[in-house]
Amino acid sequence: MTTKEKLFEKRSIIKEIAAKHGAYDIRIFGSVSRGDAKEGSDIDLLVKTEENTSPWFPGGLIADLEDMLGQKVEVVTEKGLNNLIRDQVLKEATPL
């Protein structure tokens, strides 16, 4: 099973965890989205957040997702995207 397949299989749990941390509209980008992830590749997630999201975001979300998935996870918001990669990330981001 690929990482992308694993994410879609666990989609409802991932969305519940994200909601607990004030995140929604979860999208996969990077090597997992493109289908060229290797063993040990991290999971890159693009999310939107509620206005009252904790100042500790995304630390708790990352920790909870890594515990559940058993894999390194990176989380970024659109606002947090580097301008050099912004267009590419938004183009390849796949809704979960």
C-alpha cells in the first residue's frame, strides 16, 4: 500500500485529528501527492485553520498525526508557504 493510499484509508481519522487542532481542508502535496514518494519520505500537508487556532499550532497536530501514521509529517498553511514554491504546491495539492 502506498503512503497516499494509506492516507485515504485513514482519511476520517486524519480529519478528526485535524479538526481537534483547528485545521480543515487538508490537502496532500509533495512526493506523496505526485506518487514518487520513497521509503522514509515525509508526508506534506497543506491545511486551512480556524481563526482561534492555538499558538502552538501545528506542533500538536504534527505529533498526533505522526503517532497515528508512524511517519514524519510536515504541516503548512497557505499563508506559511514560501513564495518560491507556492504556485507549484497549490497546483499539485490533492484534497484528502
